[in-house]
Amino acid sequence: MSDRLQLGALLVHPDNGGVRLIAGPADANWAGVVVETNEAALPEDGAGRLAVVTGAPPTRPWQQDALVRRTRDRGFLALAIPEADGFGAGTRALADRLGFSLLHVDRPMLLAKACWQLVEARDSLTLGYVRKVAQSIEYHAEGLADLLRHLSTSIGHGIALIDSEGVLLEAGGRLPSEVHAAIDFGPWVDLTKAGQGAAASVRVDSPSREGLRVAFFGDGLDDRQLSALAVAAEVAMPAVAARILIDEVAEVSDASVSSGVLRDFVDLRGRPDPDVERRMLERGWRTTGYHLAFRIVGRSRVDALQLLRFVTGALGRIAVDSHATTSGRGVSGWLTFAEPPEPPQVERYIAALRDLHVEARRSFNVATAVGSLASGSAGLTSSLGEASDAVRIAANRSTTGWFVRVDGLGLEQLLLAWTGNDTFVPAARSLLAPLQTGNGELLTTLSAYLDHESAVAPTAAALGLHRNTVATRITRAQELLGVDMADPEVRLALHLACRAVR
């Protein structure tokens, strides 16, 4: 590590006495620091150091010019003095020409201490950061984001929770992408510099989430500050890991409760229930107004809680009242409007849900369906049900990017989606089992017959059979199944069952 005092490091020091660069090079560094009450007391040999003067400066421009020249002639490369922000343009231009750093400082002695920490007392700098971390984690935090805000405010630098994909949470600034890309996620502690940015990060020892790091970051940090911040990150890490675990337990519990509330609401099928209505309202779920429901499910195994985290964050970017919760192997949610939206508005919101789906597919193998716009409690139930049925179609619709909307589907497609559930398929197989004997010709004939609207001639033509053969087989199928195919509801049930089994 260099023992020189760097301007960039001094400017980002959290306790630098309010120092600001007024004129001169922005990348300056000095051999050390000298502190005196006035300019006359400064030594004759500045030796490339920073001069900190605690007294007030002269007020006249020519006197300010002379102060800069005399300090520079004594061998100093910089001057920090109160009220330097009031120096005129001429004095600032003079400092620029001389390559001399002119600094304003509110509290000179605090600046002197910061210089001492950076040059002479590295342990003091580290202990100062550690003490601030310890103080900040004593405050009650509402959640992980709140804890990071406490830490950032106390330390005086940005802090981020990251993984190899990007930034998960941050406070006190934005971690530059080039710094994130340069971080080595392998070692326990990593010190990184990229461009003007730098970060000290440590691996988070979390039993539930792997690959996380907590990083303190900022611009202009020198090696001493990075080393001290690395120790601070190690001290902060257990508190961050514990907060992650606490938040996840609370999140799982909340998701379980909200999922149960939604299940109870859907089971009512629009019937009023004061207790369920109260529980809905407690979660901020209004059943009045107009609703557009959606359902997102995994086409392969997905973590429903992780999917809910993503969906909740994405919904926050859609400017409308929205809700979502885990439901089965996916997420159910809806958008709520106080007044009926115009058709163009509905199209925009559906487009926003499509964008959400496309973004979700970058991390999750999912299919998404959107119900139709409906009003009131019964309408919300209906829209949720439509989305649940339609998502079965979406799961097999690669041509639409595994995204469908009920308004774009026909009745037959929705009925066929319903036949795909875990209750109907076994029942259909059991119902049609008597027709599966032999080579299954009875089932094939019955399916074709129902596909051709119960007409013998078209069925015979489609199968290449004689009309009498088709009629005989249909009669035999009715006898084996014990049903009356003159009943339209019976024909519909058989038709759906044949489709499901085939």
C-alpha cells in the first residue's frame, strides 16, 4: 500500500470535516499533512505535503492570491482552509495554473484526524468502521433493506447485497456494473478496483441462499480504506445473514397465509363470507372494482417463492393496484381497477403482463395465462379460474411463447384445458376403460363419431369404414358404457373424456 495521502480517498472519507476541492488537480496525492493555526506558522519546507490551516483566510482577492503563492513556494502541494469556497475566480484560476489543490474545509481538525487515519493509523480507521457497524446493527431494522440503509448511513459508503448475476439490494449509492463484474466470488474476502470505483466484499454465510456477498463500495477509495472496509464487511456479514434468514422465514409464513386466504376465497365461488372478506381486506386485497387475473406456473420444477419475489417486484413497475401470491406450483395474481378501464387500457396492461412473462422466462421455465376483465367478488373468482384453466393451454403453446389470454381462446380450447386436470383424466380413463379392449377400435370409432357431431356418414368416411360398421360399434359402445347418447350433456362428457384420454 502507498503511504501517500490521496485526495480521492480523503474526499470519500466519511469523517473528513466537510472537505471539498475548490481548484487544482482532482487526482492529487501528497506526502503527508501539516496542521497550523495560520499560514505564517507553516514550515518553510512543505516537502509535497498538504497544509491544513485552522484559522480564517484573508478576505481580499490579492491577499488570497498571495496566500496560494506563498504556500506553494514553501513546497506544499495543497492547502485546506475554512471559507475557501468564497475565494474568487482569479484565485481559483491561479491554483489551477500552479497545479496546486485548493480545498475548502468546514472542520479542519476533523480533516486532520482523517489524514492521520489514512496515513499513520490504519488500525484506527479500521476500528472506526467496525465501531460504526456495531452501532448501526444495534438499531431495530424493519427488514434487510432497512438494515443496509443503517449500515450505509453509519459507515458513510454504499453497501450492496450481490450475487454473480447482479445487485439484489443496495443503499447509499449504486454499485457500478464494471465493479460488480470485477469482483471475484470465490474467496472469502475480495478487494476490487475498476475505473474510479472500488469495493470490499465478503461472502455471506447463509444456509438458505448460496453465492451471496455483501460489499461496501465507493469512488476514489484507496487501498487502506478498502482494507478497513473489508474488516467492516466481515463484521456486518453475520447481521446481514441473520436478517436474510429472518426475512425469509417471515416471507414463507406470509406467502402461506396469503395463499390460504386466496384458496378460501376461490372456494367460495363468489358467495359472500364476512370472515374471508375481512382477511382479504387485511392484506389490502379489494374485491370491489374490476379485476384482470393472471396465473404463472412452472413448465418444469420452479421455486414458487422465488417466482413470487420476481413477480411482486415486476408488478411494482406496473402503475396499477396489483396483488400476487403463491398458489400450487406457481403464482396467481390480479390487477384491480376502481373504474372499468377502456379497451386500449386493458390491452396495455395485458402487454405489460406479457413483458413480465418474457422477463420471468429468463430465470424461470414458466407459462402464463391472463383471464378476462370482470367486476366484483364473483368476477375476480371467475377471472382467476379462467387464468388457471388457460395456463394449461399456455404450457403447451410454444408458438405463442407460452403466453395466452382467455379472450383469444375458443370455448373448446378452454374445455380441453379443464380436462387436463388431475381429477378429470383418471376419471376419463376409468369411464372409457370398457372400450380399451382389443385394439381399441371402439374408442377410436366413438372419438371420431363425436368429433363429427354424432354423424355416422362423415365418421365412416373419415375412418374408411362402412356406415353399418360405425353404427354397430357406436351401439356396442353405448351398451358397454351404460349411457344414453341421445342426451347432449352425456355426449359432451364423452367427447371431453375421449379427448383427454387420447
